Amino acid sequence: MSVVTDPLPEVVQSPAVAETVRLPIVQTIPQGATGGSFGPPVSSTCAVLPPVLSSTGALASEAPRQWHPPQRAERLPLLDLLRVVAAHLIVWHHLAFYGPLSSVAYQLFPNAIWALSEWGRYAVQVFFVVGGFVTARSLSNRGWIDGRAAADIVAKRYRRLGGPYLVALIVAILANSLAEVWMDHYSISAAPTLPQVLAHVVFLQDVLGYDGLSAGLWYLAIDFQLGLLLLGLVMLSQRLVHGWPIGNRATSLSFAMVVPLAATSLFWFNRDARWEEWGLYFLGSYTLGVIADGVLSKRLPSLAFWAYAGLMLLALAVEWRSRLAVGLATGVVIYLGGVTGGLSSWPKIRWIESAAQSSYSLFLIHFPVCLLVNAFLSQFVLHSPLLCLAGMLLAYGLSVAASVVFYRHVERAFR
């Protein structure tokens, strides 16, 4: 896998947002977020760590250790907008990157198709920052997490992500088999082996050196790794601060634990392509979302966000990376949206909310659809740049339509 040459999305930590029960907002900092880049909204009023004091005012060491499942909460329209824009850019990135239609249509709009092919991949950084934000907010509402609760969190997360993903994997395998009947092209994956399929099932295909069976699936593996890492840090922090009388110290310890790891990502792992199969490569952008949640939830001082943003700027000064710059810009947008109230109030547009709900399905299903359209039309339209461009538009439209069907009949079944 190569972040520089491999079409991304990276979309993903996760599934499109499920419908929610709307709850009133009682303060300017939004109470709700989603449990992953595309995950179901959850309610939270604290950052990565739960308060140390119990509801009765006793120390955490005196309070019973209980795990509290998150409650459904209001959607955050600004996050919906970011998801929609990023998800659709990824579709167009793959349409531009993989021919053969784009190779011919390039004659009509060379600059646009080149830009989508080269730069569209960085839209995935949006999902890393959003994923860090919403995963931290989700975990913060769960109270004490013991081994059983952690297993439940992981199992439910795999069900939400892995259920639709496994169905899409079957669709991708079938689409590749059909596409090779119509064309011979590098975008068609070879027939999979059993070990290759099993590696995909457990999100280890890149770590174990197997080719992806569809474009962008590597992102889900990275997202799953980052979610497990954050869960582990939360559990470790809870045990280290157990009995401390001041809740802010717990938050500070969690911050102190994640930032050094993120710093190694910014200045080392993210500069070494040998780490692209591992979550540490992308932890720098993900952590910005985690810190943004901590600050907006008032568990960290506002200086924490700008200090980490400054660290990202320093990393960019050491070595410019466009993917990192996109992540930084995304984090700033989320943070400013939070402090101004726009995170929970803008833009409240029904079709954006609907598109955000099916954005994970769009990520999963768009490439098999685009592959089939490319393969079928390549028999008839490669002589005409205009017809090839029309074919790309058709592939995009069918991908969006397929994502709605997939969301309604597949993804929602795993909620």
C-alpha cells in the first residue's frame, strides 16, 4: 500500500451515521457526536477520560466501577458536511485515478482529472480527524471500562464496520470476476485466495502483505487500529489516575500519553513509507481530532488545541506533507465550528444529513460499481472523450444510488 500512489479514500473510521433521536442542546458546546468517522451519534460531555468524581461527589476509588453505554444524541451538521464532501471527493478520485474512461476523458479536462487523481486522495485525512474527534467523544461517555466492557465495545464496532464491509467484500469479488470478462485492466483484482480473504476479514491484509480486493479498504484497517489504540489508552489512563481527587489531572495524563505517540508519528512514522500499513503512520491527524474533542468538551484548556496545531505546523516545516496539511485544516474547521456554535447548527440541510448517513455505504460500494461501468462501457466508448466523460458521470450517479440501497438494506441491518 502506498499513500502517495495508492488511491485512498482512508473514509472512513467507519460507517455512515444512523438516524438519531434529537435531543435539545443545553450549552454552546455540542453534546452529540458520532462513534467513528461514520458511526452512530453518541452523547458526551467529557473528553477522553471520565470524571474522577462520582455523581455523589465521592472519589472514583470509592464509587462503583460501572460501564455506561452511550446514549443517542443530536447530529453535528458540520461533521456531516465534512463527511459528505470527503466521501464524494474520494469517489471522484477513484474515477479519475482508475481508467480506462478517465484516460480518454482526460483530453477534455486534463487539469481537473489530474487534480482529482493526484490530490483527491487527501480527502481521507478529513476522516482521520473526524474519526479521532468522534471516537474520543464516544469513549468519554462510557465510564469505567473493564475487560468485558472493552470486548463489548470492540465487538459492536466490528459489527457496525465489519458487517457491511464483509458484504461489500463479496460484491467486490463478484464485480472483479465480471469486469475481467469485459476488459483487461490493472484496476481489476486477481481472484482472491482463502488466506487473502481471511486477512481482509480481520483487517490485516496490508500488514500481512496481501493486495486489496477493492480500492480504499486499507483505510478501514487503519481506522480499526487507531480505535483500538485509543481504547487502550483510555483504559490505561483510567487505571493510572484511579483515586486521584482532581478530574483535570486525569485528562492531563491522557493528553500526556497520546501526544508523545502523536509526535513520533508527525516527525518519524509519517515520514517513513514502511509504516503505511500501521495506524501510527496516521496518528498525527487522528490525535488532532481527539484533542479538539477534549477542548470543546472543556476537559482541556483551549491552549492545548493550538499547542498541538503548532506542533503539526512544526512538523510541516521539517517536511511538507499535503496530507498532514489537510488534516490540520480539518481540525481547525472543527474546532472553530465548536467554539462558534456552528458545529451543531450549520448547515442544517436535509439532503446533507441523508448523504452523510449513507457515506460509509458510498465508500464501500462505489468502487465495484465504478469498475463495472468502466469495464462495460470500455467496449463501446473509448473512441470518444465526451462519451467517456458521460460514462464517468454515469458511474458516479450509479454509485450514489447504489450507496442509498446498500445503506437501507445492508448497513442498517448491522446497527
